[in-house]
Amino acid sequence: MPIAIKDIIDGSLADNSKLSIHDRIISINGNEINDFLDLQFYTADDILKIIYLDNSGIEHSLEIRQDWETPFGVIFQEPKCRTCANDCIFCFVDQMPNNLRKTLYIKDDDYRFSFVFGNFITLTNLSDKDISRMIEQKLNPLYISVHTTNPVLHKKMLRYKHNFNIIEKLRFLSKNGIEFHTQIVIIPGWNDGKELEHTLIDLTSPEINSLSVGIVPVGLSKFRNSLTPLFPVNSKQAVQILRVSSEFPRTYCSDEIYLLANEKIPPEDFYDDYPQLENGIGMIRLLLENWKINKNDFVFDIQTKSEIIVFITGKLAYSTISGISDEINQLHPQKTRTIEVINHAFGENVTVAGLLNASDILDQVKLEINEIPAFSSNIFNEDDLTIDGMSKEKLKQLFGNQLLVINEEFDEWMFFG
């Protein structure tokens, strides 16, 4: 069934037509409209012949002449997310505790959201029609989880019910002009060593349009009793992963792998345009570079407060944030301090700040009345909720003071409350 119109932008082409909220667009110039991507693609013609259903289910037609300075202006209701067809041995959703935000339990594997938001997908749930649409609409770039190009190992890791050759699929997409960023989640004893080397040879070959290859360690929570036994990447394995990856172009390891290997984070030019920043690749380097740029402004802003600033972070970023705190204290003694919060909700192996929950923070962080807690913005979602659903406002009330929220790239910050 066609998707209903959720809203119409004032002054847009749609606003000046007969279209109304709750109408359903069937087709534009004979092309079926199933979602926001179809709408965007098929409204690129000069003349738009639209077939639609009104709120009573009556079919109508209209014609709109395109005006390139005026948006079409239709906003659809959110489409239903296409979920994952796999049963991956390392799926993090299967390892999550109860009582988190409900949306976190959705196993998203939707190529539309890969194109729009940069979500990683596996391609295993795509039909031939989906592939044709990707090519026709030039959905570039996509973000694709590969993990291994060995078909037998790929099936064991993803536990997909049908035979699936990921490298053949990538070759076909590449031949038809689709580009993509790829990711490999490393599981010791499964897809590391020679398997990793073979995968990187495939992904960096000239026939594959891989813009970047990101390598991240498997995330393991404490909730794995009934799941496939897996082990985290250790220091020795991290060193080996860095050695193998260094031999291939456009290949980047996550910050966590460098820290596990006790290696320095690479310089800024290593990361090019930071193609996999959201994957935790280059985040520390970008933060440090932005800190150099914004240091004076940040210090000036916190100096306007009489309180002490307390940076609250996870294990992964602790050394970086405490280093920044030390720099500030050299200029203004005892102005800041840093607290490392252990993630008891997920288990101590989970070290990223973005998975810290309000319960652990409140249990472990005890502040004086003259102290303001400072958080990375990534502990809150777009609705200002923590991973366990506590609002920013509630957290402020429980701390009894303002919050300082700092963008994870350290280029923006704001006092809240």
C-alpha cells in the first residue's frame, strides 16, 4: 500500500497543489512510489504526472510543473524498517540487557537507511528488484558489513540459511557503478590471520568499488551464556591485525585496536576524510585535532563557571580525556578532573562512552555541590535519552547541577540547565 503523506512543507510545490496530508501517492510519471527514495528520485523530471489516493481512498491525478528553486515538499510517514535475515554469532543485539530503549532491539538491515544514514548492511535480504533499484537510483555510497569473503566462513559467521557469495555481489554492484564502504568485525580464531589477509586482498582489488575498509574488534557483553563462545581481541592479536591491515590501501583499524595494541593513534593525514568516523575509526584523532583548535574557547567558557568540571567517560576514551583535563589544569589548577565509569550493565569488556547508561553513571559518579558533570553527546540519542531511557533533564535533576554536554568530536559544547 502506498505510504501516507505525513506533512507538506509550506510554500512548496505540493503545498500549492491539491495534495493534502494523509493522501497516498501511487505513482509519479508511471513509476510506483514506495518510499522517500522513490519520491526523491522520480520528482527529478520537469513535468510530474501524479496519481494519488485521497484520505477516503478515491483515486485522483494531477500534474505539477517542476520549479527547481522550490522543493517538492512532501514528507512521508516513516517507512517500516527492513530487519536482518541473519543470525550472526556476534550480533550485539542478542547480547543486550533488558530495559533499554525499545528501538535498540531492532536488527536493522535496510539498504535505504544504509544510503541515507550510513548504517551497515549485509546484503543477504535483498531481492533482484532491490539490487536493480540500487543501480537505477545510483544509491551511492552504501555501507556494507563483509566480515569475510570466504563463502563457507561467511555462512558460518552470519548463519544465513541460503548460500551467499558476498564478493560476487560486490563485484556485480561495482560493475554497475555502486560504491561502498565496507566493515570487518574481527573475531579471534574465525576471520583473523590468513582469513583477514584474504578478505583484504579481495576488498582492495581494482574490480571492487570499496571506498574504505574498516576493521573493528568484536563487541562482547556479559550476556553470552547461551550464545556461541567467542573471545575478545587481545593485545597480541591487535598488533597482528595492525600489521596485516597496514599492507593494504584504504584500510583503517578502529581506535580500540590501536589502544589494545598499545600503539599511538595515527596522525590526521592517515585518515584521509575520516570515511568511517561513526565506526569508531579516527574519532580520537579528530577529537585531539579539534581540541587543539578549540582549546582556548573551551577553557574560556568553563572559566565563566565557578564550579569544577568533571569529565565522565568510559574506559576507551579515559586516557585521552584525562590528558585534556591535565592540559586545562596546567593553565587553571584543579579546574577539572576525569572519572572513568565501568560498564556494569553490559559488562567490563564494553568500554565505549556511547554505551554508558544512566544507572552506572549515577552509581559510580559522586560529585560535590561545586562540580558540574561533563558528558560526551553520544550518551544521549536525538530525543535526549540515555541508552536506558533516562532524559537529560532527569539526569540534571539527579546531579543537582547543570550538565556540560560536549560533541564527541570536541567541536561543540553546551551547558544544559
